[in-house]
Amino acid sequence: MIENLLLGIHAISSLSAIVAIIAGVVLGILAGVMPGLSASTGVALLVPFTYGISPLASMLLLVSLYMAGEYGGSITAIAIGTPGTPAAAATLLDGYELTRQGQPGMALGTSVVASTIGGLFGALVLVAFSEPLAKVALSFGAPEYFSLAIFGLTIISSMSGKSLLKGFIAMFLGLLIKTIGLDPFTGTERFTFGVDKLMDGISFIPALIGLFALSEVFVGIEHLKSEITQNAKYSFRIPTLQELAKLWRVILQSSIIGSVIGVLPGAGATITSFICYNEAKRFSGNPEKYGTGCLEGIAAPESGNNAVVGSALIPLLTLGIPGSATAAVLIGALMLHGLIPGPMLFVNHADLVYGIFVGLFVACFFQLLFGLMGIPLWIKIISTPKALLLPAIAAIAVVGAFGTDYSLVDVWIMVAFGILGYILRKYKFPVTPVILALVLGGILEENFRRALIISNGDYSIFFTKPISLALLILAVLSLGSPILIERLTRGDSKS
Amino acid sequence: MVKSDRFMAILFIAAGAFLYLWSYRFVQGEDVGLIPPTFFPRMIILALTVCCLLLLFQKNKVTVSFAAPRGVLAGVGLVLGYVLLMNRVGYFILTPLFLFLFSILLGYRRWIPLLLFCIGGTLFAYLIFYSVLAVPLPMGLLES
């Protein structure tokens, strides 16, 4: 192991490797910041450009972009209430709240540090636990994925604010919207109403931009004349080392969760960030502070979604199975250079593999550096008068939605979700469960039906598989415990 | 003031009923497998309806002013106009105009910074989306 790591250090000890890492981090942050783009889009766009450079530099560029892209999404989530990547939607809950309180520096500082530590943890897991975690990835089948999706959906209990019922309504709304398009098993058109583009279903990115960015613009217009908005002053203060040190438990817990979930093919950073947020809240001594601008609410999803990066590479490199959408694109990059992912990659190209491992650590360092340097810039941007900022967000939302698939239908979807998001927020319905349902709805239905095909209609498959059963029990506990605690607390206060 | 919870619950129930009936129009083959394509949508609609009924009969309903302020409606109108005209007029002509009108609507009156913002913002977005990321922004009138 040590020899291989030394091999990796030697491999990246060149100017081209360091330049590739720096370029990847900068482009990744940019891709993450822009709504409509994401780490996977950034990687996909850059793959063709790596043809002329060495395999190691290519992979370092792309992996660094992946890492920094997951962090970059939190910047706009915190600064303007618009998640730059889907995974940053969880960061928004406390991050943007802190900005509203005039402390964006605290949120941005926490985000970059937590992301860096999460990324380092994920890289460590990649180095130390590739083999055993690859076996875990192989043991996940349709019943396990269905149960994981159920568990993921129970997170709405911590996203629903004061009304769990409204959270459920928002969630079912999201699940219903997710059914639009062609049925994945029979090809039947569902709720397409004759619109050809809807056969592909509702694109997730435009929906996300609409629900968060555009609805935020409309809400911003409504509150524009309010005293709070007019007198908003933003502090440049970033968290001290002592304040960050208090987050160690949340960061460690979320990094572990992120590393485990990241290994699972198809799970990805979005579901991870929500699960990490939920678990941090569940195990917190003050769960009520989540959603009010607490640093833990930022540290949890950010460390989790960056920890995913390292572990998502595990099934990719060891088995040739991507652990996330971005990892799937990375397979294309490897094959472009004539490299076949799998066990033989470790044998025939050990310098490349361990160069990637070491490169991830270096990328984390540059991410921290550029992230901290960028904080004053982002605070300057959000200090722009709202009368200029809101139109800019609206324009970026339109262009970002168009950039998803170069189609105006996506822009219309974005506008529709923007109006829906505004209506939901105006009438005190939470918006986050809609996004969660859009993320998990496909996994839920497909794996439910696939599991029943495998078991020939026997529903006990969900309860006889140990991992599936464990996840379902966790789901019941996850949903039931906040309700139980609330009832017990009400009972205590009455007596 | 309309009890908005009641309004939203009824709206969602009505939408759910419409979609449930629409699901009978799904064109399915003979072999739909163990779980037909209509199963999930219908289960979700039923669950949504149950939740809405619970909300309908819940005490302590939220009451919010029903109407959106005029500024919001104007903002929605501007965005709709921007999207409707995007293909025909084009990004470069429409975007600075959109930014200008929207900022005026929101009460901004410093003309030089506004002009710089409209032109600069358009160019910045062009640089990122068109030049760096190769997103083919609609040219509209400039194309012809």
C-alpha cells in the first residue's frame, strides 16, 4: 500500500498534473456555481478536450472537477438561495437562512471546510477500503434500492417544518410528477398530453432551477420593499477554528454516510446530502435549530456529498460499475484513453490509479484554497441591490434551463416549476420534499417493480433480504421518531 | 382572506381526480406485467387525496392572502414574455431588454450602472454559456 501511494505521489509530481488539478478545481467550482450545470455536465463537456493530453492528467482534471463541482453548488445555494447542483438543495436549508441573517461568510466558510474534510475522508476510504466496499456495492439489488428510496423519502419528516402533512402532500406531488413520461417497463405514455418532449419525463435540472431559483425571484419581489431587505448588510466574518472544531462529530458522521452511500451505484450525492442532513438532525441535541441557520445544517450535507466523490470511484475503478452519474461519464474518459476499468487497471496501470488517489487529496487542498479566496467575491455579489440581483437570477435560470438540453420545453418546465414553487411557498408548503421525490421517485418505482418481477410477485422479497429489511426498519424509525418525540414532548409539557 | 389550506387541498384533490380519470386513457399493450403502468400513479393519487382530506378537516388552518402582489404578477409576465420571444428575437437582443425592464419594475433608477449591468450581464452569461460551455444560445433576429 505505502509503495503504491509513493508511486502515486511520484506520478503527480509534475507540472502538468498539478496544472490539471488546479484547472479541474476552478472549472468544477464554476460548473457547480452555475444553475443548470452540475459536476456531471462539466465532466461530460470536458471529456472530449482530454483526448490530446496524457491519461493521468485527463483523469486528474476530470476527478478534480467532479470533486470541486459538488462543493461549487453550495455557493449559490448559500448566496442567493439557488442550488447550483441538486445535492446543494440540502445545504440551502440552513445556508441561505444564514445569508438572510447577514452572515454569508459563516455559511460559505463552513461549506468549504466541511466539503474539503468530506472529500479527504472519501479519498481515504477510496485508498483503504476499495475492495471490501466494492463487495457491498455488489450486494445491492432491486429490493435494497427500493428500501433505500423509501428510507430516503422519510427524510421529509425533517424537511417539512411545522406541518408533516404538508410535507407528505408535497412529496406525493413530486412522486406524481415523476411518473410523467414513458413507463420504464412497458413504454406506455403516462400524462404526456400529446407533448413529445414529455415522453422523456420531467427533466430534473429545470425543475430544480424553477422550484428554487425562479420561485425565489418571485418571493424576493414580494419582499423587496420590506425593511429587512432594504437594510440588509452582509458580514464578511468566516467561522473561527473553534467554531469549526465543534462540527467534528457532524462532519465525521456525514463523511462516513457519504462514503458508504457513494459506493452504491446510482445513489449519488443528492440523496446522500439529504440523508446526511436528516441523520445529523436526528442525532443532534437541538434538532429544532436545523433550518434556522445552524452551521451543522451546512456541514452535514456538504461533507456528505463530497465524501461521495472518492467512494463513487471505488466500484468504477475496481469493477467498472459507476457509483454515480458523473462516475459513469468518467468511464467514457477512461475508455477514450484505451483504459478498461476493473481489477486489471490496478495491475497494469497502478501509477495512474494511485496517481488519481493522491490527486484527490491535492484537489481537496486547492478546493479549500480557492473556496476561501472566493468568499469575499460571493459576498460582494449578494450585496448587489436586489433590484439588479433578482432579474439576473431570473435570466440565469432561463439560460441555465435552456442549457440542460438546448430545448425551450425545458425552459417552460422551469417556469412552470417556478410558479408552482412560488404558490407552494406562499401557502406554507415545503418545497424540498418535491425535489426529494423527483430524485427518488424513479428509483422507487423501477426497483419495486423489478424486485417483484424477480420474486414472481412475492412481496416478502422486501422483508427477507436482510439489507432491505434493515433499511425499511430504519425508514419506520426515521419517520416515526420525530412524531413520537413531539407527542412525548407535548405530553411532558402538559403534565 | 381565503383559508388557503382549504383551497390548496381542494385544488390538489380536483387535480388528482382529473389525473386518475386520465390514467384510464393510457394506451397499454396486452402484457403489462405484474405491476401495470397505471399502478404507481393511481396509488400516489390516492395517497395524495387522503393527505388532502386530512388537511381539509384539520384544525388550525393557515390563512394567507390569496392574491399575488402586482409586482409578482408583472415579474411572472416578464419572464413569460422573455421565454416566449427568446427563439424569435434572440438572446443578445432580448436579455439586456429583459434585465432593464425587470430592474425598472423593481424600482432601480440609476441609469448608468443599470445600463452597464444589462450589457455586462448579458456578455458575462454569453461568455460562460456560449464560449466556455458551448451552449448554442438562440440568435433569433441576428441569425437572419
